[in-house]
Amino acid sequence: MVLIGARPGHGKTLLGLELTALAETKNRTGYVFSLDFNEADVWARFERLGFDPKKHVRSIIVDTSDDICAAHIIERLGNSQGHALVVVDYLQLLDQKRSNPPLGEQVQALKRFAIGCGAVVVLISQIDRAFELSSSNMPTFADIRLPNPVDLSIFDKKCFLHDGQLQIEAAA
């Protein structure tokens, strides 16, 4: 489980898409689940990265359904045991529907799924606006915008972006 966090416009979605495009080099199929962009927008962003899906053996699956939640993601991946890199854009929208389980439960379910099948799950996250007013050079877990509680210790890696800088480290 990987968390990518940044304020808008700092490249978190493009980083997630780049990881998805590179999944093939690790013998994985890339999945993009976006609640923020439509499918045409996602493919246009892939093109800006120079990625041509026709030149790759493994496909990238893009899902922009309004039904995206942990259960939907797990169901879509079904039999892709150990061969998936999943990017979810973004964390805070997973529980926007009141019929979905609480965000903390969904993140736990994705973690169990990732461990059980060997998938890599990357969740893109918004950073609170208050970060921009702070004197910090880089966001931290404390800056993650969480409208509902989530145990962030569940993540194995964290990646923060700000002003062209990237910081990656183990979360535990």
C-alpha cells in the first residue's frame, strides 16, 4: 500500500499514471480507478506522458465508474492474482456515496486484498489547504485531508510532492 499526497497541480495524478504505465516492466497489469477524471481525460494524460497503449503487451484498464469503492476495485481485479498495480485517484472520494462503507473500512479491505493477492495498491490523496500556509517544505501524514478517519499506519510507503520536489519513504 502506497500513499501519494500533494496539493492540486503538483503532479500526483501524473505520477500515479506513470507508475501504471511502468507496471508492465514489473510483469503487472496497470489499473487506474478515477473518481475525479473521465476516461478520455485519463487517456489524454497518458498521451502527455508519451505512453502509447498499442505498443505494450499488457493492457492498462481505466475505470471511471461512479461505483468505485474498495468492493468495486476488488471485484474488478478478481483473478489478477499478483499481477496488478492499482492506482486510485483519489482516496477521499472512495466514500463519497453514503451507501459505501466508511473510508477506514475500505482502506483496510484494500490492504487485505493487496496482501492476499500480491497486488500493489497506490492511493492518491489530497493535502489540506492549511499546508500552503505552513512553513513546511513537504507535506506529511498530518497534512492529509481526511473528512473521515483512516488509520494511515496501514500504508507501507508514502510519497509526497511539492514544488517540483518528491519525497518517498517507508511509512512504518
